[in-house]
Amino acid sequence: MDGQVDKPERRVAVFGAGYIGLVTGACLADLGHQVVVRDINPEKIRLLQAGDIPIYEPGLGDMIARNKERLAFTLDLREALDGAEIAYVCVDTPPSASGDADLSRVWSVVKSLEGAAHLRAVVMKSTVPVGTGTRVRAALDAAGLGHVGYASNPEFTAEGTAVNDFLHPDRIVVGATDDATARLISELHEGVDGPVVVMDVRSAEMVKLASNALLATKISFINEIATLCEKTGADVEEVARAVGLDHRLGHHFLRPGIGWGGSCFPKDSEALRQLASNTGYHLQLLSAVIEVNNLQKRRAIQKLKDELGTLLGKRVALLGLTFKPGTDDMREAPSTVLAARLLAEGAEVRCWDPMARPAETEPWTSTSRHATPELAVEGADAAIVVTEWSQLQEVEWARAAAAMRRPVLFDGRNVLDPAGMRAAGFTYLSVGRP
């Protein structure tokens, strides 16, 4: 869009140069606004100022580069707030020891706004518990910022498609304390191809948690059906295809596999369950959804044990480590559980992933990394497809099978052709397919 939208240019301060902060800042700049992104991590800001992007997200680097006249990165609080009309809070809210969201970074940003009387609105992009906006509103009032509006503007972007999701969303949710703030945030998004849905703050806070919980439910549901298909001889792929054609249900997220991960589904599902617990209510359905997802990873290990017997001394290759393709994100990735369980069973773990950068901690320090899928499976007793990277479609599987000590492959994402894999010489296992 490159700023060609005929509308007022706003000055925006974005607090947090993480995944959501960078996408938000870059897209707002692309809409024609002047944006300063502030973070407290010197190395991250140094990279951004040098034109390097610390995360992998298709299209984000190009967007930041073409908007360099409207987009700046800083460690300095005053530089971020100088002339800003709107302050976006985009810091992370990880689970605390109690299971509640850790809002310490949120409160640090709110406190830093004291004295910024020129602001017109503070906008919460971070995922926070329902009721947080009421507390932030009270804090702003106590700091002499009663004239500054407050809004909840949750994000619904998916890693790998975040830029497109921001500019072409299903909806833009704006929960505001007053009509003027709702209009201001709505106008800020002019040029975005999606409807604006205005509501109260608490409802907007709930929308994000409820949306992710429902998507997680669809994944766990189809994984339950996949297990039942295995026991009855039905094919979950055919079942899901026909179910998804029902316009009331849709095909999205009806993909069986080894479970969901990432920065949103695990955290938001647990946060919603904890929110319910704090009110004295037990979300039975959501608890079951989480349990199914946790079991799904362990079922993958059991499939290998059923085929190989003991895993002690066996060599197993993990093909893909990130929680989904198109990202380098390892947060809550199923591969972490798989690697830890395999090591606990006494297996040697070999890994391949084109983008992942696992932390130098266990279980990854006890595994080996390999440049290609073929090298990872060499001499292995089994392999598990963990992430559905497109590169797996290009592997010469017959040659890979011949290089393995025992060609057993569990396709945890159902992305390979069963007949073709068996013809290549594999004992081929998948999720919910006979």
C-alpha cells in the first residue's frame, strides 16, 4: 500500500519489538502512519536499525525496508513517545507460576506512559486476561491520564501469513471505553481490507481467548476422530474432507496430526482455563481439548514402540522442529516433547529443520542436527514427520529408505502418500489412516 491511502497520518508508538509488535508497527507504517517501535533489548534494536529482522516472517522484511522513512526502532522511551498520539502495548504475557498470565511487562509499559499527557489513546494488542482493561483504565486515571482513551485491539495473525492477516483480516476487533477512542482506532486501520467490529473492552479481551480455544478444539476433535478411525478402519482424511464441506463447520483446522503448539494456542487455552478457574468455574470441554493435545504427542512415541519394541539404543530422526512450517518459532513445538520422550526412552535423536534455531538447552543439546532430511534419516531405525515443510515432498524416499537401518516412518502430519511411501520400502504409519 506504501502509504497511498488518503487519510490522516497518525504518530504511533509501539511498545515491544517481538512478533506482534514488529508486524503491527510495519503494517501501520505501510498504511501511511509514522511509527516508532520501542524495545528494551539492545541487540534486537541494533539488528532492526541495521535492517536485519530478528524473526522469520514472509514479507515482513520487505515491508520494513520500503517503509524505512516512516518506521523507526529505538531503546529510548522519550523518542518513542515524542509526538505520539497512540501507544500500542505489544509485549508478551507468558504464563506465571500460578498459571495466570504474567502481566509484568504490560504494567511496565503502562507505568512508562506517566506524564505522556499528549497521548490520545492507549491500545492493548497483547493477549491479556478479561478485566485487565479495567485495571489499566484505573492506572491511567491515577496517573493523571483520564483524558486518554483506552482500547483493546486483539491480534488474529497466524505465523507465516501475519502480514496478509493484518492487511486482509476476517475482522478488526476494537473494544473501547468510549466512542471517540473507538473511532480513532477504526480510522487508524483505514485501508485495511476487513470489517471493524466495535464492542466493550471486556468482550474484546474475551474474543481472542475464545477464538483460539475454538480453533484448538477443532484440532483436538479431529485428532480424537483420527484415533477412532484407526480402531475402526475408517480413513480420517476422507472423514475430514466430507465434514469440512458442511458450510456450518468448514474445513479449517480439521487436519489430524501430532497436536498444536506455538505461542498462542497453548498459552491462550491455558489462560482461558485459568480465568474460568479463578471465577470458580471449570471449563470441562477446554480441559479435555488440552488433554487430547498433550496425549497426541505421546501417541506418536507409542506408535514407534509398537513397531520397534523398545526404543533403547534406537536411532530416530525428527523431520521438522518448528511448530508449523513457514516460521522459525520453536515455542511449545511438539518436537520438544517428542525429543525429550525419545531421549528418556534411551533413543538417539537426529534432527532436521530448514529454519529452526533450538535453544542451547535440553533436550536439544543431546540431539544432533543435520543439513538435509536424507542425512538425518541415514542409519536411523525410524523417522517422524513433525512439521509439514514443503521440502519433504522433494526427498527421494526410496534412496532414504535404503539408507536407513530400519525404514519405519511415522507421518505425524499426513503429508506423504501412503502407497508411494510403501512402494519406496517404508513401513509407513500415519494419523487416522488405515
